[in-house]
Amino acid sequence: MISRTTVGLFAGLIFALVVVLGGFGGLMAALFFGGSGLLIGRVLDGQLDLPSLVARPGRRP
């Protein structure tokens, strides 16, 4: 198992590389697509219940 410190180090290096190569716009795009991938992965793993997030407060079962 990889430690969280190692994951954080690699994430920081990747973000630094994105900023150097793509500038601020590239960083924003990387954050957007990374966040989208995170949400999709959590939904597919069953860790995030999407219908409960989009339901109206008065219509919850």
C-alpha cells in the first residue's frame, strides 16, 4: 500500500508540472477533470449516493 505522504508528493509534482506546462488555465482544467473523475469514481464505488444529493429537501423518503 502506498502511503498518503507519497500520494501527496506525487500529486504536488503533477500539479507543478501542469502549471509549468499549461499555465493557470491548464491548472484549472486539471482540477476540473480531476474533480469530475473523483466524483464519478465515488459514485461507481458506491461511496456517494447521487440521487440523495439532487433530491429536494421536502421529497426525501
